[in-house]
Amino acid sequence: MRVQRCSAERARAIMTTSAPGDDTRHIQDGDECWRLDDDASLALNLSGCLPGHAYLAWYGVARTAAGRGLGRRLLATAIKWARGEGLRSIVTYTLSANRNSNRALLKAGFEPYAPDAAWAGWEGVTYWRLELCR
Ligand SMILES: CC(C)(COP(=O)(O)OP(=O)(O)OC[C@H]1O[C@@H](n2cnc3c(N)ncnc32)[C@H](O)[C@@H]1OP(=O)(O)O)[C@@H](O)C(=O)NCCC(=O)NCCS
């Protein structure tokens, strides 16, 4: 099984199996998307960020395939791609109770941070940033 680029439409279709009921609008047309078969998908959004930065809009793995390293592989691929594009950072947020995702982001090198922005500061949310220029 190898990581492949895919359309936003395909990434959304896979998302419906990894997170049934979650809002597929997390993934927008024009996002940079990857998938691992039909078991996992990831979307990076560049249009909603300052130039040189990306927003990890979504990553998810089907429950039947969880805990086997698929999320790690997708994150590593997106990070490698972002470095190659010369991007400076990837940011995202999680529900603080989402321990699996928080752990996976930490393992991939993301660090919690406090954005100095009007949209930040929601209760129960952790904001994450991966600096790519270090
Ligand atoms: C978060 C998610 C993408 C992780 O993908 P995954 O393929 O299951 O995770 P991996 O097997 O690649 O594991 C990566 C790291 O995450 C952590 N992790 C993953 N599943 C875990 C679990 N069940 N319990 C504890 N830690 C877990 C581990 O630290 C792991 O690293 P390690 O094996 O070196 O310890 C997956 O759980 C998922 O799809 N969750 C539902 C959707 C979601 O919450 N997406 C994120 C939205 S913000």
C-alpha cells in the first residue's frame, strides 16, 4: 500500500468511512490531498493561510485500519511535500480530548501553541504548529 495524491472529492469520500458523520466540508476543492487506498486521507489547505503557510484541514484513518501507522505515513508525506514546496509552517487544531490525534501530531513533530488571532481561544481546543524552517 502506498501513499497517493488524490482529488478533494476522493479524500472526502474516504473521510466518510474514517469519521462517519463529521463535516466533509473540512476538505475543500483545491486542497492538496493524499490517500492510502480507501482507508485514510489527508488534506492540506493553502488558500486560507498567509502565503508560505498551510493548514492541516483533515487527516483520518478508517477505524478498521487504525493504529497501523497509516496516519503517521500520511502526515510524513504531507510534511515532506510542504518542505519541498518551501513552506514555513503547518498549523492545525484538534479537540483536546482527541488523544489519538494529539499523540500522532506530537509524534510527527507538531507542538501546541497559542495563536495570537481573533479566531483562536476556543474552549477544549488545542492549536498545533509544525515549523518547517528549523
Ligand atoms: C488520529 C488518527 C488519524 C491516527 O491515525 P492512525 O493510523 O490510527 O495512527 P498511527 O498508527 O499512524 O499512529 C501514530 C501515533 O498516534 C498515536 N496513536 C494512534 N492511535 C492510537 C491509539 N489508539 N492509542 C494511543 N495512541 C495512538 C501513537 O502515538 C502513534 O505513534 P506510535 O505508534 O509511535 O506510538 C486516527 O486515529 C483517526 O483517524 N482518528 C479519527 C479521525 C480524527 O480524529 N482525525 C484527526 C482530526 S483532528
